[in-house]
Amino acid sequence: MKGDRCFSQKCSMIRKPYSPGQKKKKKRRMSALSEYGKELREKQKLKEWYNLRERQFRKYVKEVLGHRGKAEDAADLLIKILESRLDNVIFRLGLAVSRAQARELVSHKHFLVNAKPVNIPSYQLKKNDIILVKPKSLKKAAFQNLSATLKKQKLPGWLVLNIENLEGKVTGEPSFEEVAPPVEISAIFEFYSR
């Protein structure tokens, strides 16, 4: 219950426009970001979205910049490379709840690519590659009750999944429009062109 004081002008909630409790340091006002800061932020966003380290990400961008194509072609090529990684495809198929979990499952050799075990998360998949969960791994907790969540999963157009066998297939190439990354790719190329 409030006391009588809170019904007068002396109420602390009226006099002080901030909430009660220990005061935090005032937030510093953010000035407008420089061009470099914007480019850096876009790079960090895409790098974290795909759960990559700086060295890996820089390698992919430099590889794309080496092809010297149009900006649209370069952005499309970068997205194709990033989306075709094995850990990302596992995530897109719904066999893992996050890219970090997909990376861990791949490095623990829970998947077969074209009937061969692969433990490299950055393995580049091509059209007609088949990804299969190892039969021994089906007993693991990560793959239990997966079929219920896979039925709700919306797959990209370039992937097909057989829910009964937990077998995925790459049927095409990822497109920039379908992926729609939350960043401005041209800013990333500007950052690495310095």
C-alpha cells in the first residue's frame, strides 16, 4: 500500500522521473557512426549470423573479391559460398536448432556426405550432394523427437529433406533473394577493399 505521501506533490515518484533503486551510470550519447564504423558493423553482423571467425570470413570475402565481378554478382557469390557450408546446410535442413549446434554436430562426425563421414563444418556442398545422419548417431539426444519439429520446418527451395530417413539433398544453388541476409553486402566489400 502506498502511504499518504504518494498522494501529494512530495511523492518521490513524481519528483524524480527515474525509477527507484541504485542509479546506473548515464548512457553516453552515441554520435553518428563514421563510414568505417558502418562498414565494420555490417561485417560483424554477417560474420556473427553465420557463426564464423574473422579469419574464415576474410578468406571468403577475399576469394569473392578476387573474381572481380559486378557488385551484385559478388554479393550473390558470397552468399552462395556461405550458404553452401555443411554446418549452414544442416541448420537450414532443421537438423540443428542453431548454426553453433550444427557446427558442433558436424565436428563430432554425426553426418555422412555422399556416404562418407565429414567432420569439417566449412565443407562446401555442391548440387546433388546427399547429407545423411549416421545410423549410430540417431540414438543421440540431439536427434530424438526431431521428426515432429522437421514437419513444421520451412526449407529453402534449393534443399530437399526426407524426414523418415533424416536425409537431405542439395538440389540447386542458394539465391541472394531467398536468403535475404540482414546486412548491406556492398559495405562489407568496401571494408575489405581498404
